[in-house]
Amino acid sequence: MDSENLKPKKFNESEINKKIFEDRWVRFAFGSQGLINTKNLNLGIVEFDKDKTSLTHSHNVEESLYVLAGKGIIEAGGTIHHVKKGDFLYVPENTDHTIITGNNSRIRIFFVFGGEIHIDY
């Protein structure tokens, strides 16, 4: 980590480039892909458009999600969770999960990962 990362820094979401994936866009604020390159702090914002189903996936680290806007379904560990603005969801490490939106709503989520992670799918 370079010395610039050791200083406090304020920035706005609009300053973070969107990384476009097939099923969503992501703005990585902190982490190996973030505007601020951090080792143990990984967070950002992800948005899925209407009628999208993410790839079922898991991570080797814990993840927490907070729904900023919209609504959808998050299937995690075989349980279906209907989520909406204001809801939190904890996803333990190595737990398969999928995010699903309907035809009337996008979903925008603030995510935090515990530990190091790199997302390329």
C-alpha cells in the first residue's frame, strides 16, 4: 500500500468509474479494485437493472449487503429473501447467492466484504 492510502481522503460516488459486467455495474470504492486500494476493506455500490438474474456465485470471504434503492430477491444458501430499500443481508463466506430483479424494479446495493477479494465475473 502506498503512503497516499494512509491519509484520509474524501470523494464522491460520481468520481468512481463504473465497471460494467454482463448483469450489473459496480463502483468499487475500496479494495484491490477500488478508487482507494485497500487490503482488508472492500466496499462499493452495485446496481442491477430490471429483469436481471446474477450468476449464482460465492466468495471466500463474508459479505454484507444493504439495499439503497429498489427491490428484488436474493437467494442465499437456499433461502429466498425478498429485499427492499433499507434491508440488510449477511452472506457467510462460501455461500452461494443470486440476485434477481423483476420487470418493475432495479436494485441498488451497498456491499462490504470482509478480507481480500477481487471480482472479475
